[in-house]
Amino acid sequence: MRALLPLCALTLLLGCNDASSTKASTTKDTKATAVAAHFNEQLYRQDLKTLSSDAFEGRAPTTHGEQMTLDYLTKAFTEMGLTAAADGSYLQAVQMVSYEADEHQQVTLAGVPLQYRQDIVLNTHHNVEHVAIDNAPLVFVGYGINAPEYEWNDYQGLDMHGKIAVILINDPGFAQPDSGKFNGKAMTYYGRWTYKYEEASRQGALGAIIIHDTAPASYPWSVVEHSWTGPQQDLVSKAQDYRVAVEGWMTLDAAKKVFEASGLALNSAMKRAAHNAIQLPLEQTGSILFKQTASYTQSYNVVATLPGTDANNEHILVTGHWDHLGQDTSLEGDQIFNGAMDNATGVAGILALARQLNQAAKAGKPLKRSVTFVVTTGEEQGLLGSRYYTANPIYPLAHTVGVFNLDSTNIYGRTKDVTIVGKGKSELELYIEQAAKNLGREVKAESHPEAGGYFRSDHFSFAKLGVPAVYVAGGSEPIDTATAAYKERMLQTMQGCYHNTCDEYHEDWDLSGTLDDLQLHYQAIRALGNSDAKPGYYQGTEFYSLRPASGIELKK
């Protein structure tokens, strides 16, 4: 993908395997390393309940809730006796800047006044006191994609300087899954909102506004409203100088009004955009005025290492983000975004895995390779903590053999299957598949690849640099009818809670499915930890050129 092409230059830096390497196999039978762990549900539940309690204030970076979270994790890793990886500390400082746009925004597109939150949300990631754009030309650029490998360029021949790009979410494959365009129903990175802003910036645009549509976005407008308002954290970087001056989202209804005011039909333009690259000047302008504040601070990743034995310079990473959305005092009633499922479940899972792997090592069953637990900050703001770690790795990425990511684990009971998000990316999945087989479970691909789940969590920061990374989600087939009935009831309870205040801990959550998935991760990590093999990405994936698959075959 075009956004990733410059990354290929890092191949030598990462020490990638040559594509012509002979087939490798693990040095030990994977079943011999499939040592069962005994996860303590009560302890897991206590970690989950505590981290998602009101006392932690929604765990927003740079808040009192962050300090409580850091203290909790530091205490846990200290009690385990794990190595403090960041120069004798468990805390890796992440330099951040926080931008907060004023709620009183004056926005007019094509003569249509738009209301903040209800119709549109806008931000700037520049340290300026106010944004003032007067009559900037509006240009509809379809999906806002420049992808030579797909022979697609929505910016072909355009000079975007001084103009605002109006962009569709997702990619043409979603609109035409049977057309052979892009990756069909499965979203490519070109479909992600992060890419849209990146490409508009590369094209020199003044602004970029994405049209929200629930189905191709995979989440409702309420998620956009809650996630893109209030303080917006970012990494301190000179790259900000090249970013669009203003970026944001508008609702589908608002976009229809803007197109109508331009004498155009949005539905017709969307159909054209799905068939071919499109550049459609709206022959109208946009004016935007709002104030903002910027403050520089730092947040922290939490990094702890369980040293290996004779290959302790090689690391397996277990990642997951501790942060959530914090508080919104403008709301009536509940103002805390507790983030129980997203991602106190994953953090509790990291602690559970660390305890079990540590206990096994103390019991005379250590791993050859080291296991490093990276609990990240700022994932909700654009994978900030993991992006910072990959730019400033405590252990060289060339010696990082694989990443297992835990994000929003299974609260819906035991399942017969297990889901690999973005299945088919790398040989790291072989270790998950073998562990699942040992446990009598079936591995499946995600049912909604159009949501682009592989690009939405911390493992992606590593994948972009060629480090094999896998993201396992809970399965979809309940183990029995009683579990199926419970799942249906809990799905109703949790409906609409993603990035909302109702993502809270429930005493009646059936966490047996989470414990099963932790067992699977445990066995996969042990198998890779006692192996000499170095997984890579399969040919045909976005990251193959960075670290090619080496032909790993696990023993049956």
C-alpha cells in the first residue's frame, strides 16, 4: 500500500529473512511446550473491576486516572519481580501534546451552517490559538486514496493547496465487494480514517473532512462525537508541520445538504466514487472558525520483561492499551467512560499471562526467549503509545520475533472457535492455530473484515514496521445452548456501549471465554518462546517486503 511503501526501506534495519530462505521448523514439539496454565478467575476479575472502577476516572492519558493506573500496574509487575525495562523503571515516558478545540465552532460549508457535535466535529493538530479558514474551495475526492498498486488515484491531476478535501470512509471494495477492487469486503489500510488524513496532508490539502456513514465506518456517529471531541492527544513530532490545518468528520445527513447546496446528489457521487477514482469540485467554499488550546505533557507506557534463558536477547511482546476516554463533564448523568471491556479486560489479561509465565519460569519451565509486556498509552487517540514504542524501542525491533495483542477480550462465555482478526497475514498465526488445535478449538477469520479491525489496535504499529503481530478476538460459536442464551442477553446489555459511558464492569459477566483465550495465548507464547523460528509475513500482504515469511512448519 502506498502509505506503507516508504517502510520497505527499513527491511535491512529490521533484519528481515530472505524470501528464498529454506523452510524452518520449531526445535521442540509444540505439544511438548503446551504446558497448561491455571488462571485465577477471581484475581483476573479483581484487576478488571478495579481498573474500570469510577475511581480510575476513565483512565485518560495525562490525568489523575492515568497516575492511578500506572501505580496499579507498577505494583503488580513489581510483585511479580519482572525486570523494569525502561532504564530501571517500568515507565517509558511518551512525549505528548494535547489539543482541545473550543466547542463554539462556526462552520459553513457550501453556504450550509453546521452545528458542532450534531453535524460536524473538527480539530487541528497544530499549536495555534485559533483556526480561521475563509472561503476555501471544497473538493470531493471520493475515498481519498492514492494506491498505484490498485491503479487508483483520487487525487490525480489535482492541486489541493488551499482546498478542503471531502472524503468517504472505507474503500471501494466495501461498496462493491464482488468487483475485485481492493480487498473486497475486507477493509485495506486505505479505508482507515488515519490514512485519509495522512494522504490529504501529503497532497497539500488545507483541510480534510470525512463523511461518516455507519455501515462502512462500522460504528455510529456517537462514537465519532465522543472520540473526536474534548482533548485530543498526539505525539510531539515535526511531522505535524505537514499535517492538514483542520480535520474532522461530518454526518451523512449534513453531507447530503452540502452536496444539494452545490447542485449535486451525494448518493450519485458515492456510486461514481465506488467505480472509479473521482475528483469532483463542489464549486462551493467552506469557512471555519474556532479557538483551541494546546498543552505539552507526557504520558507513559508500562514495560516489564520476563527474561529468557539462552536466547534472552530475542523478545516476544504482549501488548494492550491501558487508556480509555476519561470523563466528559458536559454530559448529564454518568460522565465517566470506564472502558471495562475496552480495554480493562485486555490489561487484566496481560497481568494474568505475566503471572502464569513468571510462575512457570520459577517452577523450572522458563522460556529461551524473553517475553516483554508493553501496556500502552494513547491507543484511543491513534495508537500513540505503540507508535512511540516502535519509534523508540526499548529492545531492537530486529530482535522482536512477534507481538500478541490483547484488546477487548471475550465477556460472552466459552466458544468452540477463536477469531484471528486479519487472518492470513503472518506465520505468527501458526502458533495460535496450533494452540487452538491442542485445546480442541477451531480458528476462524473475523466475520466483519470490512471494519478494518487489524488496523485499529496497537499491534498495527508493529506490523507497519514488519514485526509479525497477531490480534485474537473471542470466537462466535457458544460452547452450548446455555452460553448462547447468556451471550444473547449480554449482547443486548452491552449494545451501544462501545466508547460510551455504559462500558462498565458487570458482576454477572461470564469470563470463562476470556480464560480460555488466555490459555490459548499462553500456549502460543510458550511455543514461540522455546522456538528458534522467526515468523514473517506472507507474500501478497502489505508487510511481506519488510519481513518475508520463512516457511515455518510446526510439528504436528
